[in-house]
Amino acid sequence: MTFWQLCLRSLRYHWRAHLGVLLGVTVSTAVLVGALAVGDSVRYSLRQMALARLGDVHLALQGRSRFFRAELGRQLGEALNVPAAAVILLPGSAALPENEEERAGRVQVVGIDEQFWQLRKGESPVRLAGDEAAINTRLAQRLRLREGQEILLRVDKPSLLSRDAPLSTIQDASVPIRLRVAAIVPDRAAGRFSLNANQTPPLNAFVPMELLQSKLGLRVRANTLLVGAGAQAPGPDQATQALWKLWRFEDAGLELRTLPPPRGSTLELRTDRVFLEPAVGEAALGADPRAQGVLTYFVNELRLRDRATPYSTVAAMQGGPVPNDLRPNEMLINQWLAEDLGASPGDSITLRFWVAGPMRHLIEREASFRVRAILPMSGPALDPELMPNIPGLADKKDCRDWEPGVPIDLQKIRDKDQAYWDRYRGTPKAFISLEAGRALWQSRFGDLTAVRFQSNAASREDIEAHIRQAINPGALGLFFVPVRQQALAAGEQSLDFGQLFLGFSFFLIVAGLLLTALLFAFGAEQRGEESGILLALGFKPRTVQRLLLGEGAALAAIASTLGVLAAGAYTRALVWGLSGVWSGAVAGAALTYHAETATLVGGGLAAFLCALGAIWLVTRGQAR
């Protein structure tokens, strides 16, 4: 009879005495492997949530408040030979039309078209009519909505100018849209769609992009580009370079236009964001040595002693009515302002204006200038095109409807101010040097509102080519982010719940091993007479020790196998708890059971070795 046959026969003969040992090792193994399998389940669930959230999206460009041509999505897909889509992503809220108190905030409103569904392979597209919307399961549950009912969405109207910028609109405006719920999209489909790495499902409302563009006054525009993968996923740099070849000035809110008569031969670069980005302004000034920078600002008051003119524009510029030798403390005023203030050359006029301070706090400052000359209401001084497209100002016919984004007192506006606006619109009433204007009004958003090129300057094509070469997409926020790669990496780098639960279960595992050792020692002591008989028959003490250790090894192997099988139930129970009563530990994420083969084998082997070590210590003591 071989040694192992003797071990197994002895184990079978004493199986009742080994039930406790078997139970202890099984429990220890189940807890050890189960704790490690929880880590596998969390990582797997995070990966699945990331894939459900993104679908087949690999790269994304988020313009946020910067809107570009929606046609870029189709053109980019053709250039890269991959599926691509342009969408609109905006924050908003949702409510029931008949009961607006039943409201859900932080809703992600997604403007989509057919291209969006190319990035959701294996999912049935949701066809939406012009007055329909699709919402995800979480939003439907929040508002207790069913298909066929109506929903009232309030979409935050985007501001082309940053909220922190001078002259930006302070109060957020929202656009109400009443729609019928055509479908409720589950989380396993596009219902979880989001570009933000968050385990909590968003509140999504999908609406036709054309409808959203119409309501926001942004026709054929979008603020997000999504790129998928064809035979091979393109890299961020490759996609950005392809976009840059398709990019036009209008995609960055820029316009290179010919000024209307009498300046019809002059080109002007301006932006719908009021201030040209610093990189764009520098590139434009470098496009031609005779380029002229313009910085036009809305001021609260121009005062001369006890007389004041409220709410006017002042232009700081090079060329035009401003001579090159105008000093930083000098200004030119037009005839209308001179008559209104009773000003003459040599008088000192004080400007008062708002600038943006920290935390969007507005600070009123003032500066004084000596009047150098009075300009006639004709020629270069009569130029309403110098005023930029200031939100809440440029599109108003009546001065008393102004909403320029800074505090103004409409009661100060006089009939003569309205008459000036009717006749001359935003024509500046005063001019200072560009150097002085930049010192007063420059900010991180830019120090120019326009750049002008005279008739003898370079051609339109040369100017545009120079500007495109001098700036890069990143300076304008036009760059792609590898959202899929980042989402999967975030899941891999998240807190290791396997190690965490292993730490929590450490004392339970040790207790199981101690129980194993004690019960095995107790069984060995009960078999003292048997050991004595074996020694009397000529067996060496080391052989008896090996016999007991062999029994323990066979017992540990059987128990570890049973423990690995029991670990599945233990892990499922933990996953159920983390998805339910302990959901706060995983930010409310719904987890799915998953265990890697390497985890089961490695965990089972580790448990076997730990149990074998405990049994070896017992047999070593028995041998002594």
C-alpha cells in the first residue's frame, strides 16, 4: 500500500472527526475567494457601465458653449472612414406640464439625429418626430412618466460668451420645450449615454437635433462631436488633424467680412463671442503689418464736471480716426458728445465702466482723459460697425430694452440717447489709443474685439491662411479626448474592492484557519493510541507526522475545492448587498457578478496553502 493510499484510507476511516476541519477550510476559502471575486465584479461592472455609457464612441470633442457646423460630423466620418456624429449636449430640467412642481433637475438634454445611432451598434434606433422625445429609465422613474405622456423640458440657453467675461449675460436663460414621450430607453441601451465618467446613471432626454437648434436659434449647429471606430480606432491627434483640415472660421465663431459702404474695401475679423481669443488676435495682427486692432467697450458714463452722458461705447483702436501720435491720456470725442457735455479740447472727461473681478464680482472703475480734438459726425468717426455683437445690446431697437449683462439704470437713458441709438446705433462717442484701451479692459478672454485690414492689405485668402497656420485647434478648444480609453482606465484604476473586502474579511479568514488548526489538533490527540500503535509497529515518528500531514493536505484540497464553489454564492450575496442596501459604497452603481478564472484558481490555491500551513504547524507540534 502506498503512502497516499494509506492517507486516504485513514481519512475515510476518520471522516467524522474531520468534518469540522472540512467546514473551517471551506469557509475560509469561500471568504477569501469571494472577497477577491467582489473586486472582479466591481471592475467588470464598471467596464460594462462605461461601454453602455459610451456605446461605440472612442473620441469626443465637447465645445460646450462653442457651436460649430453640425455638418462637421458627417465630413469627419468620411475623412477618417469611421462612424461619427454631431450632437448637442446641454443641461436642463424636466417637469410634468400639468404639475411643474414635480420637477427633475440636472437633466442632460441630447439633441440627436440618425448619425447618433451609428455609434450604438446592436441597438434599435429610436425614431423621433418633431414633437417627440425619448427619455431614459431613470428620468421616467423620477417623474413617473410612461410612453405617450407629455414632458416639459427647460433647456439652458447657451451663452456664446463665458459667464465670467465682461459684458456677459449674468442670468441664465432657459427655453421651454413641450414634447410627447415616444420611448423610454433602458440603461443597457443609450439610456446611460454620457461623456462624464460617473457611475450614477444620468437623467437623459433625447430630442430631435433640428428642433433643439430651432428653439435655441442655432440652426445647423452642434457643440459636440463623437467619433467611433472602423477597422481601427483613430487616435486623438489623427482626428484633430482631420478636423483642422475641415475647419472653417465660422466653426470657431469667427467671421472675416467686408465692411459695408463707405468702407467696402476694408476687411474685418470679428467674433460672435465679443472678444477675440488672444491667440486669434495675435495671429490676425501678424497676418499683415498694416492690420489695425480694435477694442470697443461699453462704458457706464462719460462725465465732464456736473454733466454726464450715460451708457455709451468707446473705441480703443489703431488707425481710422485715431492718429498714431495719440497719447495714452488723450481722447477724441465726436461732435454729439461734445455738445451733450459742453466739452472743448483740453477738458478732462472721466470714464466709468465695469470690469469682471474674482467670482464673477463686477467692479466699477474709472479713468480720466484729456480731450485732444472733436471729430465731426461723418467720415471715419461715424462707424457703427465698431461696436461688437454685445449680447442683449446689439439686437435691441429700443435703448430701454437693453440687457448687456452688467447692471444698468434704464431710468438714466434720455430721449436724446434713444435718438442717437436710432440714428447712429453703436457708433462710439469717444476714441482712445489701443494701448490705453488694453490697459483698462484687457482680460483673459482677449484684448481685441476686431482686427481690420485696409484695402491695400493682403487678400482674404492670404489673411485666412496666415491665421489658420498661426493658431492651433487646441487654442480654440477644438481637440478630441479619448473618452473610451479614459473610461476603461478609470475602471481599472478605481478602488480595488477585492483588496478592500479581503481586509474586511481578514479576521474571518484567520478565525476559520484557527478553527481548522484546533479541530485538527483535537482529532490528532484523540488518535494518540493509533499513533502509538504505528510507532510500536516500527513506523518512524517522521512517517507518522507525514501521514497526518497527508491526511490534512487531502482534506484541505477537498475543502478548498468546495470553498471555491461556495465562493460564487458568497460573492453574489455581497454584490446583491452592494447593489441594494450598501449601494452608497459604490455611488449607487448597479453591479453584476463576474469572477475571473485566475481569481478562482489563485484564491483557491492561496486558501489551500494557508490551511496546509496551519495543519503543518499542528502536526509539527504533535511530532514533538
